[in-house]
Amino acid sequence: MGDRITIVKTDQVAPGSGIVAEVEGKSFAVFHVDGAYCVIDNTCVHRGGPLGEGDLEGDTVTCPWHGWEYNVKTGACTNNPAACVKTYHVTVEGSDIKVDI
């Protein structure tokens, strides 16, 4: 198992939204969906768009650059089933959102 790091506080991610978190030289997209937090790589596999800045509808985020869509729970791309982004195991400790890297 890798290291567990704190990436944001729970009050930084409003329900039904996402943000970008830059920690230890890595860019994460953090989403608050159905009372749970989901974390994926922030980089769209199509052209590198910032997924944490995309529109979130349900558990699907749309990349703001070219419209590719990803399930924030699984990392699967709905536009291209062969494409996906990395997901991270999330732990909430107090007000800290942590991921294993």
C-alpha cells in the first residue's frame, strides 16, 4: 500500500460539485456525489483537460475542453469505453479527505 495523504477538507467540496486539488505535485479532481467523496486524476485522457473544472451531473463529469464524460466513481469514459482515468480510494477522517497514492 502507498502513502495516504490529505488532499482537501470536506467543507471545500459542496454537494453535487467538484474541485481541483494540487498536492505533492499531483493534480486530483475531487467530487461530492450522493453524500460520498470521489477522487480521480484531474487530467482528461483525450487532450489533458482539467476534469475537476468540468460540469458534474449525477456521477458523471464532463471535461470542459472537449466534452468527454467520465463516471467519477469508476473512472470509466462514456465516450470511449477503452479510455479511463485513475480512481483513488478515499477515506474521510474528521474533516480531512484523504487518498491512497
